[in-house]
Amino acid sequence: MNNEFIRQYKRISKTCQGDFTGKEGELREVLTRLLGGFPSEMAREGADYFLPGNSVEEEVQKGADLLDLHNEELEGDKAYFTAEDWNFLKELINAYAEDLDMEWVAYAMQFLLDRDLL
């Protein structure tokens, strides 16, 4: 789990006392920044998808899982991603594959293949 993202979520959560109205963008910006190894458009699309606005705990966990995948640290059996989320990730990786580090693309594809998600 990405501790920096969780720490930032808790910081933002304290400032708004659980009411994320108006704070969703701040959390998405944190996730986008932490996804710095991805093309900026890809990072933004991922943040928008996994943090659509409610910022409930499950969304935050999915954001942390996205960061763990980005950092090649995701434990697949513990990921919060749904089948729809995995499909989104496959499409996102395919869309930006030419702009990504090929070693990371190989890691991500092998990760998906090992879990029968391809």
C-alpha cells in the first residue's frame, strides 16, 4: 500500500472533517503527482477513474493500489480492483504503451497474465 498517498488522504480528510466536497480535486492532484513516472495524461485519466469524487475509503484504496502497480509493488490477491477496473487498466496501458517504460509494460502485462486477466 502506498503510504504517502494514504498519509496525504488522511491530511486532507482532517482538514475537511470527512466532507470531501471541494477537496476531490486536491486528492486527485496528489495521486496524479505520485504517478509521475506515467505520461501526465495517463496519470490524470487514472486519477479521474479511481477517484471519481466520493473519495470513500474504497476509492482511496484503489488509488493506493494504482500507485503500487506503478511502483511494481502490487500484491494481486490483495488488490481492491474489480473486473471493470482491470479492464480499464488494460485499455489505459494499451493506449499509452508507446510512451511507457517497456520494462514496466512487460511487468504490468505479466502481472495481468499471471492472474488470467488478459
